Amino acid sequence: MAAMGFVVLIVLMTTLVHYYLWRRLVRATTAPGPLRRVLTWATVVLGALIPLTLVGSHSDWGRVLVWPGFLWLAVMYYLAVFLVLLEVPRAVALAVLRRRTRVLVPVGAPEPREEGLNRRDFVARTAAAVAGAGALVTVGTGVRTALGDPVIERVSVTLPGLDPRLGGLRFAVVSDIHLGPLTGIGHTERIVRMVNGLQADVVAIVGDLVDGTVAELGPLARPLRSLESRYGSYFVIGNHEYYTANGPDEWVEELRDLGVRPLRNERVEIAHAGAVLDLAGVDDVTGSAGGRGPDFERTFGGRDPARSTVLLAHQPVQAVQAAKYGVDLQLSGHTHGGQMVPFNLIVPLQQPLVSGLGEVDGTQVYVTRGAGFWGPPVRVGAPPEITLLELRPGG
């Protein structure tokens, strides 16, 4: 039922956006006739392409659609954004042209018949050209960003009460790798190479590693076997692990075989320079509906409150519960930093932080933008990221 509701929502939204695009890019710029009919049918086909791509991206027939489908999704989005931004200038331009015509025509005289391209056509076609060029340039730049090397963000976090001997402990944080139909093994190999180059003490993979089953994507995950760190590599489940056809459990076992330890509502001790840090991980809130979500009581019950704690939790909103258990620092992903501006303005409706370091109810939270992408292979205003986070003792 949830999947059916998602499909219905996508179809409805896609229909509305494509109707708007048809009004502005086809109806407003062409006269009735063969050209308008061709462009109208092209709009219908492109509109149908998006839900077909989302539904069939993991099937044999659907894989041929993923590149054109997801690229059109991004172009559609930015066409709509640019056209909406141009609505006011478009209306102003039409008003100015009408006013100018009334000034030139004597009062009471009929308005002269316009030959060829009239003022409304000129404004509509100019707006369409500007929106089209803006969308194509934006998406082209976004593709290059999404498929390029992640940015290395170096962050120092001061934790009050941190044992001074733990100062300098370094975490390589990576999230939202999203192995899937648009990524190859080179995507994983590059991330592993960049993480290993940081020479971190702990590698933390905070969810949304995959968009498919082990059978589909197992070979793409194998480079994770080569991750290097002093105290090991750890993983927590994200919402997309629950969306795979076989659920998250098969990926939990696959990662164990690859030498990455899943933390499922549990904690481990990281012994460093004669001191101990609690490293904990909880399942994503998506599993709560099936009784397999985060269990903070199980994770933190009986722990030594004198120890500092770092929690791996996929969604920043989980910090609301983490704060009740005295967690010092939570490492999260999920938001992609918005991935494509202006989606970053919508993220705060669901999450307390979009990206970077912040605080939720006294618990510090670092949100990485993620190293991959979901849906369109496009990132605008939110480049992919791998974080080297260093702990510092505070007062």
C-alpha cells in the first residue's frame, strides 16, 4: 500500500508539473497546428518516463530508462524552477509592452493589427529560451559535480568532558553512497581510496549504502573490503536499506563478510591512548513501523555515563531521542545537503539540520552531505562529501 501510494503521488506531481511546462513551453510559444501536436505528445511521453523510471529502475526492462529518465527528472525540475522565477518578469514585460502600445495609439483608435511575431509570443518564447538554457546549464554542471570526486571536509568538534587522551581521535564519515543502477564499481573504489587516504582511526558509514539487493549490487560493494582504519569500519542502516526487495538483513551479513561491522542498536568500546570512547549505532526510524527501528534503551542501557559517546544514526532527527541519553555527538547523513537547490529549503520541514555541525537539545550533530546521489545524478549547491572529523577535549 505504501509503495502504491508513492507511485500515485509521483504520477500526480509529474502530471501537474508537465501540464505547467506544456502551458509555458508549448501552448504559449506555438500556434495550433502540427508543431504544437508533436510537442504536446513529446510532453506526454516525457511525463510518463519519470514514473516508469522510478518503478522499473531495478528491472531488466527499466534499466534502459534510468539515465534518460533521471536526467529528464532533473531538467524538468529546473525548467519548472526557472519558469516560476520568470513569472513576475514575464508579467511585468507584458504589462510594459501593453502600456507602450496604448501610449503610441491615439485614444479611441483601434489597436493596430500585429504582423508576424506579436509581443505575447515574443515574451513567451524569450522566457522559454531563458528557462531552457538555465535548466540545461544547471543540470550539466550538476552532473559533473555529482559524478566528480567528493569534497573532503575537515571538521574539529569540541566535546566537553572528553578525556584529553582521546583528543585527536579521527573519524572518516561517509554516508548516502547509494550504490545503484547509475553507479559503477569505480564509484565505490574512489570512495574507498579517498577514505583510506585520510588515515582515520575509525570509519563510519552512516546509512543509505545501497539501492538494491545483494544479488544486484554485491559486486559494487566489494571494494569496501579494502577500507583501512586503526579501529575498524562501522555501519548503520539507513532508510534505503529498508526499501530493498529483501530488506536490510542481507546487507548486514554482506557487510560483515566484507569486514565492516554493523551496529544495530548496540555499542562498542574504542580504546585509544589508554582511554575509552563509546561508539554506538542505532537502526533507522524507517524500521519502526515493523518493530525493527531504533532501540535507544538497548543501545545505551547500563553504559558508564563518565564516558563520552559518539552515535551513528542515519537521520539527524534521531538526535531528539539521542539527547535524552546524554549522547555527546551524533554523526548522520540522509539529507544530501538538499542535493539540488532549492530542495535545501524543504529539508528543515523534516530534519533539524541540513548539513554541517549543529546542536539538537544539547547534543552536537554533524550531518554529512553524502558521497553519492539519489535519483538524478545531479548535485547543485551541495557537492558530495567525505568528512574527516577530529575530536577535541573541551571545558
